[in-house]
Amino acid sequence: MSRQRSLKLALTLIAVVLALVLASGGLFVARGADPIKIGFGMALTGGLSANGKPALLALQIWKDDVNKRGGLLGRQVELIFYDDQTNPATIPGIYSKLLDVDKVDLIISGYGTNLIAPLLPIAMERKLTLIGMFGLANNEKYQYPNYFQIQPAGPDPQTSTAIGFFELAAKQNPKPQTVALVGADAEYPQNALVGARELVKKFGFKTVYDKTYPPNTTDYTPIVRAIKATNADIVFVASYPPDSVGMLRAAHEVGLQPKMFGGGMVGLMFTSIMTSMGPMLNGVVNYDFWAPEPPMLAFAGIKEFLKEYQARAEKEKMDPLGYYLPPYSYAVGQVLGQAVEAVKSLDQQKIADHIRATEFNTVVGKIKFGKNGEWAKGRTLMVQYQKIQGNGIEQFRGAGTKPVLWPDELKSGNIIYPYASALK
Amino acid sequence: MKTGRTLLVALAVIVAGILLAKLRVNPYFYFAGYVILQYIVIATAWNILGGYAGYVNFGTPAFFAMGAYTAVFLIRSVHAPLPVLIVAGGLVAALLGLGIGYLTLRLRGTFFSIATLALAVVLQTAIINWEYVGGSRGLSVIRPSGPPFGNYVVFLFTVMGGLAVVSVLVARFIERSWIGRGLAALRDNEEAAECMGVPTLKLKLFATTVSGFFLGVAGAPFPYYVTFVEPNSAFALDYAVNALAMPMIGGTTSWVGPVIGAVLLGTASQLATVTISSEMNLFIVGVVLVAFVVLAPEGILGLVRKLRSR
Amino acid sequence: MFSWDLLANAVVAGLLIGGFYAAVSLGVGLIFGLLDIANIAQPAFVILGSYAAYVLNSSYGLDPILTGLLLTPVFYLLGAAVYRVYYTSFERRGEESLRGLVFFFGILFIIEVSLSIIFGVDYRLIQTWYGSRSIEFAGVGVAFRYLVPFVVGVAMTLALHLFLGRTFYGRAIMAVSQDRLALRLMGANPVQIKTIAFGVGIAAASLAGALLISIAPVIPSTDRDYIGRMFAITVLGGMGSIGGTLVAGIVLGIAESLMATFFGPSWSLAVSFGILLLALAVRPAGLFGR
């Protein structure tokens, strides 16, 4: 076939496709005209999907609960969401679809700092109120007044993970002297380490080791050995699930027993990891957001929510207990819903003003927002794994294996110090 | 089609792009359109080396990300304007192509391909350790104010449209020139080409450099499109797969193939992102790729040619 | 800070993980090194082996190495089938380089995405019965979690070496890599020989995958971390030398380990690729290459 013909064919094909796309702009709008539409992207695939999927489930449970009580402003609520693949590059396109094609009334963010980052400028440009889910310090640069964050980090997000850890350390008698800091070359661990370094200075500890490793390291033994050689009193680790597991296993194999071990190890609280690591977790003092301990279970609505979540999660191959993010994701819905009902409208500015000025009652307790939309008072928990025996899941369902050591208002147990005593 | 007429068509396409921008159709169109145009540049660039010369580059993300990170660096340090970002991004990626080509093109093609795989990992590690451009935490970038057409994404859409036209013109020019003939000769049988006096090493280096240049150019506007650049998404595997799949599906022997592939596959992926699950989307891309490679190695162009000549 | 104790431990740790890396790279050593087929889908088959071991472990409590061994015939057949498709579509037409590479890339992708769809992206791990124990020799601690894969890796290398050197089919594989025409003249069918070789290479992936999941948690995209390592080791060791693969694996393991212990681990992954690029530039034949 001559070049000319093939060129014409190509141009025709392209024209047809373009025409279809333009025309179908109206075709694939998400259905419904009467309900209140809340739109968002969510990490259903990719690195953060292990948390994204439970977060979505929690929001869906919230939507069902709200609709059972008659909806918001007398209208049913509908959630419209797309998979952001844990890839920030999809965010502009997704939210344009949500706002310009599906015409959603309200937006919330997806899960995670990196997915909120490209969304904030979009919210600012379009003057939308945005509730973010577990983003670390996204608003520090922009200081957008209509952004609110659901994560108990508080006004100083970077030190929020480590503050409980180092406060507990400083209280011990005799006071430990030296600290080893180690973490993965990735977003959250790097932020946690920046905060940890500040706190080390504040509490007057001495740093004897401060290095990072690439996230896909296979063998953590050389790293742990190097740390052991420093004889540090305290070892603070900031890691993502695979390296949390790797570091902990290597620590046991090498016999690393500082006076305090743990810190910002993401993943240890995931049910699948808790059950497979079992007693190896004993003694680790780690950050957490939620634990099935009496102070946390006392908040209104949490028990019912967890019951519903656990029933549905069984079927859907996600974390079966939901003791990490889901309660907070449900709280996102609660804050938004309560604000809409209170101002009796969908006006973005009115909603934002109301959220800024109100203290909300949610399944994770009272929430009041402060500077840059963060919680006025930080409440990241410090827990310690204690008395774990074997690999059964039931011991994690109720209280006892993960008592809360810090902050005081949510405290439910005492620290076993030094670390080695908890291993017996 | 003669060169004169081609240039006219190219101009017409650019004008159409500008008109579309002025028309302000549904904003979503510009977001999706940007991504598809970006893939036209990527697929065309990849094909200059892969289709014309027969050397498979698996490290497309490395070149794309170099373009993006060069832009980030220049934005953060000197607030350089967009045209500078594009040219600089392209040049850095071109140098990268030249370097990796020089190291490995004297060996067989498979070694080059493996080296490109390794390249992506080494570069990603380097970027993760470079705090100035955000390191592993990423960097937020603020779009400049007062863009043409009033909206930055619409502006980027026209810019990318222009870049797509330029890259296709360059590819077409290479294809028709003695360079293209030399590349085709070495693709079919490198030893024979050498024996006939074709300067194979120089041609290969040329192709790698030009290919790298346009991959970097495709990446340079990325920071302003997403406003947040972090290593995992800049080096995403999607770029590697699509850069391969689009030319293979469209047809690798001519500049038309990558364009067809990019439009078809790009549109399909955009649709899939907002309809079915994206895992299925990737699965389908993989299956279609393998199916084409096995059953229709000449791509759609080849299929059409066969149909026409019956 | 430096101490002999730390050095000794770093070297031993590197040695052990090197044995494991060699086990993982054996398939590539065979398929790419001897048959000259750039099977970049090999790491995906390894991950497939890991998931198979996981499934059998969580349903029946089977030890992963046992599973790996049991599944070798299944993987062998799978490998033979993949080769047949490759041969019919590409080798026969003499178009291997571009399209063959793309074909394998597509296979890698399909396997990885299918695993994501079926198993989701949660990390999967196996705790073996020997997993948390370790022993000490002269100040050097050795964890069973690494020792066992090392031993298995060495055993696999030895087995493959013997197979290639002493059995009829093994020697036929060596022959077909050197001179196809001569082989045909000797009465053996090169296509059949290559099918066997490819099958063996994929079967090795089954066992390697089982070892992988007993060392570290696995998700479908873990394969990408190993693509570079596998090829780096094969090229460094010398194409066509199985023993070379083991030596190269150990060299790489020790280099990464020393880097991690004394300089900080941030660059240790780049070390392997740096070594690859250097090897390609300076001595493409590798340490023991022909």
C-alpha cells in the first residue's frame, strides 16, 4: 500500500478516535442527578493499596450508615471514586473527570501524602474545601485555609511519630544516652527521621548511628550488625512493611537488644504481619493510630463500625481487623457529613468555615482542627507489643497485646523496659 | 507525501490544537489529551531507536524522569521558563542516551537492552538520594501565573501538541533520509551493513541520542502538569510498557505506527482508568502486546497493508 | 567504624546471600548464557514460584523448599510451552532480537499483573521452621534463614553443572550453544534440546522462588528488583559458565554487604548495576566467559 494511503488511513483513524472521545465526554458520566455526589481518587492498586482498600470500605460503610438515616440534607449520598494507582500523575486527570464530567458536589482526597500533594493546588484553584486522609504536612507550603487533615499527627507532623517514643525514653531511670537512627529511603520514613533528629537534640541524646537504606534491600543483617556494634541504648527505626519485617527478623537473628527498640515501623500493626511475626513483636515500642484498648473503644460508634467493617472485610481480602486506618477514614465521612448538615448547604466556603470553628465527635474521639488544617493536638499513639504467644489472630482482637503507653489521656498500660525483659 | 505538504499538515494540526484550546471544551479533555499527546512523543521517540534501528530500550522511565527532574532542578534553582525546561530536559536525556550508547552499543543489542534496565534503577537510586530535587519525599512545584489561554493545563496541552508534531516530523525526516536507510540496513543485518560501509556505530549513537532527547522533552513539562514530582511516579513502569507496546501495536517501520499506537492505547487506558479497574487495564495491555508481537509483528500498519494487498 | 568482627560478619553475610542470588540467576545463566535467549521474564517466573510456595504453605503447611522441588516438573512443562511459542513465532523466522525481547517483556508483565489481581498487593511471607534460629562460629553469626538458601543454591549450581557436563541432554545443550549445525549432523534435534534447556531454566525458577519467599516478604512487583541482579550476575560470571554464575553471585553479595555495613546501604542496590555496567564496558565476556 502506498505511503499516501497509509497516511490517510492513519489520519482518519485518529480523527475518528478523537471525535469519539469528544462526543463521549457526556457518555461516561457517572449516573444519578438527585443524590449528593462525593468524589475522590483512592489507592486501590499499587504500593498503598493495602491501606487504600480498607479506607474505601470504611467510607462506603459511612455512606450506608448516613443513607440509612435519611442521607444528607434529605438527599441520598453517592460515592464516586477512581483508582489512583498510588501514582500522583493520575490525580489531575481523575479530579478533572470528577469535577468537570461527573460534576461531584464535594471532594475528599485519596490516601497518602503523595496523592494529596497534587490535589491541593487543584482544590485551591477551584476554591474547594478539601479533607485529606493521612497526608504528612501537605499544607505547610500552601497554607490553604480550607484544607483539613484527618490524621492524629497534630500541629507538628514531622515529630509526631517519634515524640511519644523519645518522651518515654527520656522518662526512664537511668536515662538512656545513645541513639541509633535508621530508615528507608522513602517518603514517610524520611519525614519521620527528620522529626526524630530534632527530638534527639531536644531531649539531649547522642546519635551514634544515622543511616538510610534503599527500600528493596533484601538482607538487613549487615545493617543490624553495624547498629549492634555501636551499642546504642535506643534504636529508632522508620520503615515500610517489608523492611519493618526484615529489620525485626534480622534484629532477632543478630541478637540486637537495645534498651528500647522500635519507633516508626509501618506495617507491624497490619493483621497479616502481626500474625506471621507473632512473639517476635514482643517488646517493640511502636507508633500506632488505633488499638483495641478500653480508652479507644469508649468513643461513640466505634464498636458498631468495627463490627460492620470486620464482617465485610472477611469477604473482600483486605485487613480483617481494621485496627489502623478504617476508623479514621470513617471519621472523614463523619466530619464532612456533620459539617454539611450543620450549615444546611453544599457551599464550599460555609463548610470550610464551620469545620475550622467546630469540635467534632467522631468514632476516634473529639477532633478539633488547628493551624494548616492539622489537628490542634497531636495524638499519635505509642504502643508496645506484649505477651504475644504463638501466631493466632484472636489474641489481637481484644485488649492486652498492644497496650497504649502514650499519650497519657489514652494510656492503658505500662512499658516493659528494657526491651530484653519483654522477650522472656 | 511531499515535504512541503507535510509541513502544511503539521501546521494545520498545531493550529487545530490552538483552536481546541481556545474553544474551552470540557476541561477533562485537556487532561486526558495531554497524556495521550505525551505518549505520542514517547512512542515516536522510542521507535527511532527501537523500530528503525532494532535496539530495544527498556529504560524509557530513566530518560523520561531525567527530563522531568532536570526541569525540577531548573524550576527550583532559577525559575526557568517552560521552553528552557523543555530544551534542557531534552539535552540532558540526550546526553544520557549518548553515554549509555557509547558504553554498550559496541556489543550486541541484548546487552544494550539489559543495560537500559539497569540504568533506570541506578538513576532512581541517585534521585532518591538527591535532596535538592526532593529525594524520596518528592517536591511540590507551583505553576507560574498568567499562562496563555488562561489555564495552565490548557497551555500545556497545546505545548505538548506542538512537541508531538515536532517529534513526528523529526522521525519522518530521519526515516526518509540516508540515516534512516542506514538504520534499516543495520536493523536487518548489522554485519552485512558494516561490510557495506554503513557507519553503524555512529548511526546507532545518533539514534540513541535523538531518541533520548525526545523522551526527555516528553518529561520536561511533567512537573508543571502534576505539580508534585516524586521518584516512584516519575520512573513508573507504565512508561516502559507503553513505550514498547504503542509502537509494536501500531507498527514499527514507519512514523505512522507509533502515532496510531499511542492514540489507540492511550485513549483506551484513559477510558479504562475511569471505568474498569486499572489492574485489568494493565493486564489487557500486556495481553494485547504479546498477541500483537506473536500474531501481528508488523502491527496495525502491517495488518492494514496485508488487507490492502489482497 | 571498622572492626574485624564486623568485616568478617559482612563477608559471611555477603557470601550467604550471594549463594541465594546465584540460585535465582541460574535460570538466566542457562537460558541467556547458553541459549542466548534474553528471557527477561525469568524474575516473574521466580515470583510465580514464590506465590506457589506461599499458597501451598498456607493451605497445607508445606515447607517451601519441598514445594519448590515438587513443582519443578510443572514449571518445566510451563517453560517448555513458553519456548515452543517463542520458537514458532520468532526463532524460526530469525527475528529474535526485537520481538523476542518484547515478547518476554509482555510475559513478565502479564504474570506480574495476574498475580496482583489474584493475590492483591499485600506482602506475603512464610515463616519456616528453621527461620528464626541462628548459630555462631568464631564470632560470626549465621542465620539459618540465609544459610539454607545458600546451601540449596550451591547444590543447585552443582546439580546443573553435573547435568550439563555428564548427561547426554546436558552435553547436547552445551553443544547446541556452540554449534547448531554440528549438533544436527550428530542426529539430535536442536529445537528439542533447546526446549529441554528452557524448561530446566524455568524449573530452576520454581525452587528459587521458594527460597526467595523464605528470606523476605514478596509482592508481585518484587520481580523488578531482581531483573538487573540476575543479568548482572550472568554477564559478570561469563555467559555460558554455570560455575561463573555462582562466583559472580557471591561477588555481588559481598559487594552489597560491604557497602551496606561500612558506607551506608543507600547505594548498595546501585552497586550491582554499577558492576554490570562496568563489566559490560570493560570485559563483556565476564569472569569465566568463553
